[in-house]
Amino acid sequence: MATTPAKRITVTIRPKAGLRDPEGNAILHALAALGWEDVENVHVGKTVTFDVGADTDDAARAEAEAMCRKILANPVIEDYEIVVGDTGS
Amino acid sequence: MATTPAKRITVTIRPKAGLRDPEGNAILHALAALGWEDVENVHVGKTVTFDVGADTDDAARAEAEAMCRKILANPVIEDYEIVVGDTGS
């Protein structure tokens, strides 16, 4: 194979359970003001999707883990979840 | 059953394809500066997770759709995806 195949990574980053989630709180109150009063446990997170060159899913996941620890997430206050898939191409 | 069961909704909101994604671009360049030069197509989105009282998955999805159109997403510039599941409890 001439080039390294690319894997599509989706990282979801959320505030750790128990930590304040001011954005989630704002959405909870806005929904209640609009009449959705039966909504609970609102949590807001971030997703980062990208393609990375990697031969295997495990290699792609290891790369993504390193990126999360180094720049994408703040492991002190955030949890992250990595999903590895194939690119559409 | 005395109370309406709750469904756990996860909404993922992303800039529409083709629109500028400045946050994704910033991450792309930061990763490249750290040596991850084989990363492409970085897109940043938002996830909103919440529990809503609904008898069926379809009813929960319809509620979430209405919330997306009204407040969670900006349908002019964003796409959204709704996943309905059960709450842990």
C-alpha cells in the first residue's frame, strides 16, 4: 500500500461528573422558560472529529489518546471518549 | 406506571459542511505544531445530553427536534443529530 490509510476519529469531551456545568445549567433554564419543564441532567460537551493516518484502529486510538492528554481535553476537569471509524473515502 | 419514564437524549451539533470552522482550524494548526502533521478535516461540534420525560423513543425524538429548532442549534449554519437512549436509572 502506497499511503497510510486514514481513520476517522471522534472525540467527545465532557465535564467530569459532579463538576459544575454552567452551560448545561443555562440550557436547562432556557428550556424550562420555553415550557420544557420535564428536562433534567443537562450536560454540554464538545466533539472533535478528524482524520488521522494510522494502519490500525488501535494505532489511531493511541494517537487520539495522546492528543487528548496533550491538547484536546483537560484531564483534571474533563472526561473524554474516543470512537475510531473509517473515513468515508 | 405513576410517572412518565425518562429518555436520555444526546444531541450533536456541528457546523454545516463547507462552512468555516475556526475552532477546528485552530486545533488542526495546534496539532501540526506538536508534530501531528497527518491530521486532516478537523471539525468541532457541541453535544448536549439530557433526560426528558417521554413514553416512547419517537416522542422523545420529536421533543428533541423541537428543542433543536427552537434553541439548541442554529439550523441556518448548523446540522444536528439526535440519539435517543434510556437513562441509566
